[in-house]
Amino acid sequence: MIQEGLLCKELEVLEVRPIPGSPVAHLFLEPLNLPFTPGQFVMLRPKLWEYDPLWPRPFSICDLNSEYLQIFFQVVGKGTNLLLALRPGDKVTCWGPLGQGFPVADRALLLCGGMGIAPFIALCKQHPHPERLKLLFGHRLPLEVYPWQDISDKVEKRASRQESEEELLLFEEELRESIWQYAGKGKIFACGPHPFLKVVHKYLVESKAQGYLSLENRMACGVGACLGCVARTRQGLVQTCTKGPVFKAEELEL
Ligand SMILES: Cc1cc2nc3c(=O)[nH]c(=O)nc-3n(C[C@H](O)[C@H](O)[C@H](O)COP(=O)(O)OP(=O)(O)OC[C@H]3O[C@@H](n4cnc5c(N)ncnc54)[C@H](O)[C@@H]3O)c2cc1C
Ligand code: FES
């Protein structure tokens, strides 16, 4: 079923800010004057695309305020390459905010891998008590390319770079310890690439922690119409774009 009250709006590009020497960039668009929950996403389709690519692309809301909607993206293919080529004044059709974001949490452990940091920038900015948040960030690119400084120092944050198999294994161990230590103390939220989420999911289930994972399944319509984004859950296959992208860890079969 298509979500009710769905907003589709043409937004003007304010700025595209590539991070030199890296495959990532920030896109600033006119704001959507709507409330949102961190973890929700938007579907973007620049007007210049005409019929190629045909489908819009999904991106987490990294920040949304009265001045701009911010997307933090990595160039991986045709659509993201074309996003990088946008210029101020270009128009982008935007559907959103879409999906189910992270639930309210008085205190939480935030686990992010790579571009999975994007929704947590919004969450840390919106949280009334950032000092009650703990964030662990695993990344492959140098830390300077990520919006790390946008996360308040009140958040207990730690970044760890992995450039080898050995470092990945050490980080996996750190994730395991963090999850077991935090289980029972508050909610645990995670966002990142599939292999990262698989590891986090395993320890969340083992420790019976109150965990929530944000999935980045490929999406075409973003509104529940195409069935292109299904995730396997205990209730069967469900659409990630409308039932997620944030799911309770115990409901998911990864
Ligand atoms: C809810 C949600 C939130 C997202 N938030 C962000 C974000 O904040 N920042 C960001 O950079 N990206 C985010 N993504 C991923 C982003 O949508 C894809 O990287 C983008 O659609 C790729 O488009 P493209 O045309 O450049 O790549 P394509 O040309 O379509 O594909 C290029 C390569 O990327 C792979 N790919 C494409 N989409 C995905 C995906 N969803 N997951 C894994 N691999 C993929 C393809 O398999 C292919 O190998 C999010 C995805 C979802 C579902
Ligand atoms: S992307 Fe079309 S149903 Fe989810």
C-alpha cells in the first residue's frame, strides 16, 4: 500500500560539496518543511535525468532544518555520479520523508559502518540529551571525509578505521563487546553495509539486546508499490521502504 500523506516536491539544489580526494559528497537542497524521524529517508530524482536513470535513488536524511535538507552520499554508480554533477539552481524531485525511522530512546548505543553514519548525524543533532548517546563508528576512508565533526562532543563517540582483514576482525570484536556491555541498558541502533549489519545482528540476537537495524536494500519506487526492496522477517517478506528501513533486530532474518 502506498503511504498516506506522501509528499512529492521539486526542490532546488543549494550546493553540492564534494570532499576532495574522496568518493563522497554533501548535497544541500531546499528544505522540506516537514517533521521527520532520524532513520527516515527521501527518494531523489533530479529533473535532468529525464528517462535515464528511470528510478529515483534512496538516501537517508542526514540533516533537515529550516535552511536545508542535507544528504551525505558516496558515488558508487550512475545515479550518484549524476548527483555529483548537479549545480546550484538545478531541480530535484524529492519524495519523503519516507519509511519508519528509529524509535525514541532516552539513551542509546549507535553503531555505524561507513556511510551508515548519515542518519546518526540527524539523530545526534535532534536528541535532547546527546550526553546520553554513545556512538561507535567503523570506517575505511580517512575520518576527515565523514561529517564526524557534526556530531556533538557531548556524545561519547569513538571512531575506528579498518584497512585490513585483521583490523576488521578487531572491530568485530569491539562491536561484540559493546553490544554485550550495553544490552539491558538502553536501545542499540545500527546502520551500515550488509556485512556490518549481519555481524551486529548476530550479537544483538545472542545478547537479547533491544536492537534496531536500518537496512539499505536497493529500492525503485520507495513507496511500497514495486516490491523491489523486500526484506526477510519472521512474518515473511516485507517491503523495506514502508515497513522499514528500521526494523527490530529480533524480527529480521539476515
Ligand atoms: C533507506 C536507504 C538509505 C540510504 N542512504 C544512503 C546515504 O545516506 N548515503 C549514501 O551514499 N547511500 C545511501 N543509500 C544507498 C544509495 O541509495 C545507493 O548507493 C544509490 O542508490 C546508488 O545509486 P547509483 O545509481 O549511483 O548506483 P547504481 O548504478 O544503481 O549501482 C552501482 C553499484 O552500487 C550498488 N548499490 C546500489 N544501491 C545499493 C544499495 N542500496 N546498497 C548496496 N549497494 C548498492 C549496486 O549493486 C552496484 O554495484 C541508501 C539506501 C537506502 C535503501
Ligand atoms: S522500493 Fe518499491 S516497494 Fe519498496
